[in-house]
Amino acid sequence: MRNEQLEHELLALVNQKGFKPVKPRVIAKQLKLDEEGARDLKRAIKRLVKAGKVSYGANHLLGPPTAPTIKEQGYRVTGVFRRADAGFGFVRPSGSAPGADRTQDIFISKFDAGDAATGDTVLVRLKKKTEMRRPNPEGEIAEIIERQTHQFVGTYFEEGGQSYVHVDGLPFTQPILLGDPGVKRPKADDKVVIEMVRFPTHSNQGEGVITEILGQRGEPGVDTLSIIREFNLPEDFAEDAVQESRHQADLFDESIPEGRTDLTGLVTITIDPVDARDFDDAVSLEMNEKGHWVLGVHIADVSHFVQPDTALDREAYSRATSTYLPDRVIPMIPEIISNGLASLQPDRVRYTKSVFIEYTPEGVSVHVEPMSGAIRSRRRFTYEEVDEYLADPEGWRSKLDPKVHALLGRMQKLAAILRERRFKRGGLELTMPEVKVDLDADGRVEGAHLVVNTESHRIIEDCMLAANEAVAEYLEKAELQFIRRVHMAPDPRKLKALTEFVTGMGYQVESLESRFELQKLLAAVHGTPEERAINFALLRSLQRAVYSPEKEGHYALASECYTHFTSPIRRYPDLTIHRLLDQILRGKKPRNDFGALAVVGEHCSDRERRAEAAERELTKVKLLDYLSSRIGLKLEAVVTGVEEFGLFAQGVDLPAEGLIHISSLQDDFYRFDRASHTLTGNRAGNRYQLGDHVTVSVARVDVDRRELDLRVVSRDARPARNSRIGTKSERKEKKGKAKGKSKPSKGKRRR
């Protein structure tokens, strides 16, 4: 029985009306599984428990997911364990929303944590309320359901005649003892990969064995290799996949086969970063005889080259996404295809999955038509070139083909119309400045720069959003199951807390459970000193977008039906959408298997999280290495987190994030207010909150433990509000105007 089929049948069984929790062996009998099938069932249960789709109750009985409760001793909850440096830890219950209230995390003392490591999926037995000494629920780990990894990276050293490894980061509180390391012959300060033989507990030292020596700590490239091993990222493609991609290259001759529409006469262009190597989307835009816009979004047809159940498909599914590290890209499919055959290079015939969307002059979609096509891009633009064009269209008239020049002008107009319609229905746009590190030839940090999201970026984004939504609605109307990009609405409790936080900053708002009130707030704080703080707070209130066949919509885009169609070169979910369209266009009946799609979506979401975490961690390591020789360096920073033990702050010009421990704030005695996310002192005006601007100095750096300690040098005076929305006086004035009884008041807005 295929894994996805087994998971589908298991979910159908436990979710049926009247199902009573039973032991896994009972489920195996109910599903009539043989011995091998029973083993597969155990693995399937682990995956589904980890995903929060089934749960264990008392006596290890399996049933549907249940919200955690502490009403009875022995109630069991599954979740992911995170160990603190002191040995204790917390378990985040499965199914918890990102950014959910941390007071619901289950506290695990170091005596109750067993040999669980950070990232492990565990089964927790909750304690009685009478046994609890903390505001959090408390429990003990009853079982390790799934280890996040058995492989770790660290620094080798010897002490007292024994060999040890300091594992990078903070997964363990003590070094790991090695068996006989002589076979590998490591040297002091070598970065090594170890396989854990015995995980440590609070009373027993762990033991590992060296499987690979990566190189001397601090040597160029060793930091990247360490992160690749730590996150188990793929590197070289399997030989059969490489051979298959070469075979595809031999077959491809730029001819246009039967069943593919010749679109080479259409004026199409690509707009990408200056250093882009693959071009997976092109755009065309014309006006038809009815005076309607006809937007064409043409996406590299990766599905033509990566067929199901092939070596290429196996590799693409396993990776599920391209990983963009600071100093390299780990592609989802071999470069022969991603940078060559499928890349929409100018003046080359390239195969596409194209979608044409007809809009009225007001931007209302009236018709969607997907097709398998072949285009020849007229020109490759960089974002910078398009911004220059937008600043001076006439100056570019002599530089461009007249049809290309006109196309850019039309794209700007339609993008603005589509953007306005998205905002009118409640779409949100957070302003979060992004800083990228600059690396030298050895991969070391030499500076940083701000990534500016200009009008050229927004034009392409608007076109891609339109295509994603149009394809999703097309598949929805066809009553097909497909992998959607799902962004759930925030937990109302988080939005209530956000409302209180914003009110505390002086902004009187209606309940932020209304997306339109959120829009007003974002518009009001744009360009103000509070903008970063409120954007940070809102971002933390939102859930994380995932891949799923569930019909949940996309909250931030205010879209009821949304998918990812526009980047199959770097995202596997997009490839599944292309294959589905291909079946429809060929007149075949697609397989409608919700369970199988749920498994694929969960896998792709996990791989996306892994890739993003690896990118963040490597950036952190490189920044810490840069700062390790710059103790005392002053940085302008913004408070990004407020906790009972201190503040987290991130540099404005250099995006390193560190801890300002509360013990270093010696000008006052500070108390933590969980509701407002503030540290408040006894003296007037002594308060730190999310988004505050401070000047800090680098106090301590530990690259291996990924720790940065900062000290406050000075703090910016809290500036006056640039804008306020919905103050009581303004509300009264607005109400009066509606009745025709008030005169315009003065001085109601602060500058």
C-alpha cells in the first residue's frame, strides 16, 4: 500500500463519526494490514502525529487531533521539544499556530526531559494542576515519536585524554563524548559531523561517532558546509537524474510540437534581478477588440522535462524547493534544465504553461484560458532597467523596440489597477525592510545593503499574483483537488493582543480582527517612527503560509482561492499544478486524491521551512564571524523581541540579532509586561518595547553557540506620532460630519 494511500485511509478511519481511540495494532487489524503493512502504519502514524493530524491520548490510544488540556493527570499531548541551555525545555503542542501564546507551551524540567533533543517530536504526559509551579502547563516526556536528526555538526577538541565535540548551536548543554576518533584523525578545532550513538540526559553524557571532517573552523567555505550538513541539505544530484537531464537536452531542438500553441509572435518580456541565472516567468499584455486587457503570464514548462515517476521527479520531490544560501544556490532540478532548457532566455524558443486572463478596463476578470505554449522572449529586463524606464519613459523610447516600449507602459497601468482592487477587498501589505549581507570572494561578510522593493518589483508581483489566483479559480471551477497556498486567518486572541499593543502606542483603533482596520493602521503608520514596531507586531500575529489541498484561502492577499503556479523551476507545488493543467489540456481525467495531496503539501511545507531556516542560520553564522573581531562596535538597532530575561535587537544596517540581557540594563529595575510586550522601569519614561530604536555595542560573540550579546549605549527619544487614526476626538468629528453638524477641527493630527 502506498504511503499516501495508507495515511489517507488512516485519517478517514480516525475522523469518522463515532470513532473511539484505540491502540495502533487495532487500527492495523481494521485496515487488514500484514506485518509489513503494520510497520508502514507505525511510520505513517509518526508522520501524522508530527503534523498534528492525529494524536495520542491516555494509555497510548490513537485518535483524532485534540486541543491540549490539563484537566486530568496523564492526558497526553504531542509536540516539538525545544531545550534551553540550562537543561529544561518546552514542548509546542502539534497544531499550534505560529506566534501562538507561549503560555500554552508545556514546560519540561531537565529531570523529565529524558534524552529528547531540540526539534524532536515527542509525546508528553501532562501533570496535575496541583503539581504545577509555573504559569505554563507542565509535563514529562513519555516517548520520542520522531528524532529530528541523528546527525550533528560541531567543533572537535580533546580534554583529559578524552575526545569531545562541542555541537553547534544549543541542542545540548554539554559536549558530546566520542568513541575512538582515530580512524578519521581529526585535529583540534576541526569542524566535524557526528552520528549520535546515545543521546545525553541530565545525568548521562551522550556519545557520538565522527562520520566526516569538514575542515578547520574558520576556513573559507567550512561554515556553509557545516550548515548544509546540519540541516541535511542535498548537494550533488544523483547520477541517474543528471543523465536524464542530459538526455532531455539531447532531445530538445526548439521545434514546436503538436499540441503546443505557437506564441513566438507574441511580444513577451522577462523582468528579473541583475544576477538571475534562470528566468521562469515572462509577461505579455495586449488590448483586444472589446477594449479589454488580455494579460498573458508565461511560465517555464518544467513539467515537459520532469515527468512523474522518473529520477528527475524523485530528486525534485525530495528537495521540494531550491535553497538560497548567502553564497550559493542549491537548485531543485539540475542546472541543465533550470538554467538552460526551461529558462525563458531572450530570442530562444522555450516551452511554457501560459495563462491568458481577460480583464475589463476596471480590472475585473471575465475569462481565463490556460494553454501549453512556446514563446520567444523579446527582451530580458533587470528591475533596475525597468525602474529607469518608469522614471523617464520618453528617454527609453529610442532604446527599445516600440512594441516592447508600449508593453512596459501597459504593464504599469494594469498592475496599478489590480493592486488597487486587491487592497479594496482587504489585501495587506507589510513594509519590512530587508537587508542582505555582501560577501567577499571567500564568503566572508564585508558589508550589507538594503533590498528595496521598487515599482518594477511590484509590477511583476502583481502579474504573478493575478496568474496564481486565476489558475486556482480555474481549477476550482473544474471541481478538482489541488495543492493550494494556504494562509489561515490569525487567531482572534493574537489580534486582540495586537489591538491592545497598538492602543498602548497611542493609536486608537477599532478591533483589528477587521482586515480593513488593519489596512488603515498600516497606512497611518507608513513612514512614521512606529512603522517598524507595528509591522513587526502584525507579522508575529499572522500565521505561516503552507501548502495544502484544504480550501482555506489566503488571508494576507484577501483571496478565497490561491495557489502557486509561477515558479516550477524552484518550487515543487508549482510543478504539480502544471501537471494538473497538462492533464486537463490533454483531455485526461486527473486523479482527485485529497489524502495524497495532503501528504505532498506537508512535505513541501517542511522542506520550505528547512530551506528558510538554513538560510537564516548561515547568515547568522557569517554575521557572527564578522562581529567576533569587532567587540565594542556600535550599531543602530531596533528592538525585535521583548522577553522576561531581556530584549532582542537587530542591527539596522547590519542585520545581526543579539540579546540585551536584562541584567545589563543597570539604569533601573525593569519589570516584564507580557500583555504589552514591554520592559518598564520605575523611573518615568524608562520603557522598552517592540520596535524601539536603540544604539548598541557588541559585547560578546560565540560563533559556535550562535550567540551575540549586546549592550545598550543610548536610546532614541520616543518621537511624536506622525499620524494617528481613530482617536476619540476624530471619531466624534467624523460622526458629526456625517450628520452635517461639525466644523473641521484643527490640530487633531500630530507631526
